[in-house]
Amino acid sequence: MLNHGSNGKKMLVINNLSKTYTNGVKALDGVSFSIPKGMFGLLGPNGAGKSSLMRTLATLQQADTGSIVFDGIDISKHSQGLRSRLGYLPQDFDVYLRISAYDLLDHLAILKGINSNTYFDFPIQ
């Protein structure tokens, strides 16, 4: 039995998640767990499926079976609802060398659907 905390609400519920790649590698095999609101780490040896799980959670790939519910959002049905609330920085992330940090963040905000007139409430220098 899972401990659902004081209010019984889970922030993330993953149920029977499986993913096998076209090369036959089974990255996720019936993964199930739930996490309450808070900060948690995902640890495991190389090849354990951490990156596959995170790519699936971030809706960058689909699972073969199973479900993911994030704060009440079924991500297989409402991926845009999740994407508007989730930030994901993969382990290998390269930045553009010829663009300023401000311009990069502005570009990423636009890609996330955030209007530059709404997210700065102070002058940037």
C-alpha cells in the first residue's frame, strides 16, 4: 500500500509503463510508482531507464503501454497541458554559442508559448 501523505494527493502517478525501442532494447518494463508534491531525485545505473522515463514523462516519446498522470493531467491525452507546466533540461544540452543568454531564454519562452510582454515585470539590463 502506498502512503499518500496527509491529503492523499499524488503529484505524479506512473502505472505499468513500458517502452521497447525498435532495436529491441526494453528500456522500461512495467514501471509503477507515485510521488507526492516535492523535490525528488531519479538515481540508477547506466541503462536503468532513467533517460527513457524522463523523455516519456516530458512527452518527447510515447510509451508502449502504461499511463502517466501529472497533477491530475493524463499526459497521453493532454500533453500540451503538461508541457505548459513542466520544464525539462536533459543531461546533454548544448547552447548556441553565438546567442546571448537573454536571447536564448527569450527564444525558449516563445517556444513554450510565453509572451515576452508578460514574463518580465522588471527591466533587464
